[in-house]
Amino acid sequence: MADKKKLSILEKNQLRAKTIVKNFAKERKNHLKKRIDQYTELKMLKGWSKEKAEKMAKELILDKHNYD
């Protein structure tokens, strides 16, 4: 087994911060996907095609908030 280097408090907090940022980005991506799916489903119920509804949802949700 390789010997583990004991991490300083600063290094531990940096690792924790990286994990928090990674989890936040993952949650944001999931949230936006859910919003797009819900909007698409609503538009499809109103008679729009799936492709057109997805395009409208992405334009509205992603462009409005400057998300990628």
C-alpha cells in the first residue's frame, strides 16, 4: 500500500470546495434538464412537434439564463 500524505487543513478545505462546486454544477445541469423536459412535454400536449418544442425550450431556458 502507498503511504498517504497527511493533508493540511487548507488542502482538506480545497478538496471539499472542489467537491461542492462539482456537485452544484451537476445539480444545476439536472435542474435545467428537468425544466426543458417539462416545457417540452407541455408544448407537445398543446400540439407542437417534439423537435420544435425542444428547440423552443432550449432557447427559452438556456438563452434566458446564459447557461451552456
